[in-house]
Amino acid sequence: KDVEKISLNFGHYLTGDLYRPVSAPAAAGTAAPARLPAVIWMHPHSVPFGYIPAYSAIDRRFYQDWVRAGFAAFCFDQIGTGSRIEEARHFYDRHPHWSLLGRTVADTRAAVDALLAHPFIDPKRIYLVGFATGSMAALHAAALDPRIAGVVAVAGITPLRTDTVNEGTGGIARWAQWLPLVPRLGAFVGQETRIPYDYEDLLGLIAPRPVVLLQPAIDYQSDATELARCFATAGRTYTRLGQPGALQLVAVDDYVRYSRRIADEVVRQLQRLAAP
């Protein structure tokens, strides 16, 4: 009973759920409630369930962790999942110059618009938390939208230019053909070094805003050596901008799942980022 749910319309006829504490602390020196930092949840690719995490190793109402930590949490089904499964049908016939990833990024930016319209949200403390493909979308959204204050990305970084079929993961073809989130990546299968940008470039565009990369120790889709190289390259941009500690790579002793250990680490990182 300590969490209130508000249905919210946003973007192009989309709906989402905004969760907030029933009783928010008062702003300093006033009787009015303090503005809350906000989290937008970027879920992984989960066709039947959308943002409700059947893939989670903890309670499905995991967003309550964030609310009880003093945040508002906004959750919505990404295109092609949950309540929006049918939107992916014939998507590329109707929008040949778009991508499902691009649609998700646009929807995320629309979610930011919606949160900024609420008087109880702190406009300078809107964060994204992504998991797996949700992290992929979160980093793209933050790179394009300076209103996003920071990102916590769980198990979402797989550098593109070295993600070849020889890695045993399916390579970039899984983003171009299997899901497909970005069909045009298919043109670079076998020529991955020619991809126009990579994650170090995205992180450089987000800088100097904070990004925390939470990387489970057991993740067959991520090459630890390449991830470290990507982190080091992006870290030089943060250093040039005077914020070397704003980009962090945090190893978690777990495999890829939204476990209690990872959930607790996400809360710790959010509280650190949102601290006055």
C-alpha cells in the first residue's frame, strides 16, 4: 500500500504505468511534496510479457525497489512486446526507413516528455535503467536526448565491430535478422569493421553524464576483453570533459538475469547518481 500506480498516456497513443510513493517527503522549507527523481525502465526483449519481468529471478514487482528508495518509476511495453505485439507486424512494410530500435528510442524520448509534464518529477533527475536489449535502447536514447540525466545498463554492451559470427553469439546478425531490431546492420555482416559507429561513440555522446555498466561475470554474449577496450576508449572522453569517474564498469558475480544481487546494485547506483 506504499506504492501508487498512475496510468499515463504519452507519445503516439501509448500507455504506461507510473509508480510513485504514496507519501513523498516535503520539500525543504515548505509543506509541498519534494520533486522525485525518476527511473524509466527499459526492459529486455520479452514478447509475451513486455515490461513485466518473467525473466526476473526476483518479485515481478521489482519497480517497487526503486519507489521505496525514493524514486518514481515509469514502465511501458516496448514495441513488439506485451500489449504491443501486433505493432511489430508489418512494421517494416509501413516504415521502411525506421527500425524497431529507433521506434523504442523515440518512445523513450516521448516518455521523458510525459515525465517532464508532471509537477512531482524532478526534471534534472530522470534516469534510464536498461537490461540486455533494454540497455542497448537506453544508451541510444541517452546519446540522443540530453534531458536524460544518466543510465544504469545491465548486461547490454556488446561492441558491434568485433561482434562477428566467429564469436559464437550469432554476431550482429541477431540484431539485423533474428529480432530484427536494426535490419540495416545486416549489410555489415562479414564486414563489421565498417559499421559507422560503436558503443564507445554512444558513450562519448552521453559524456559527461554518468553511465554505469553493470556486467554479470557470466555472459556468453559479451566479450570481456572487448568490453574493457570499449570502456577504456569511452573513458578518455570522460576524462577530457573533466568527469573521469562518471563512467563506471561494475562487475557482478552472477550470470545474466535480474537477480536480487543485481537489483540491489541497481538501487545503490541510482541512489548514488541521484544524490544531491
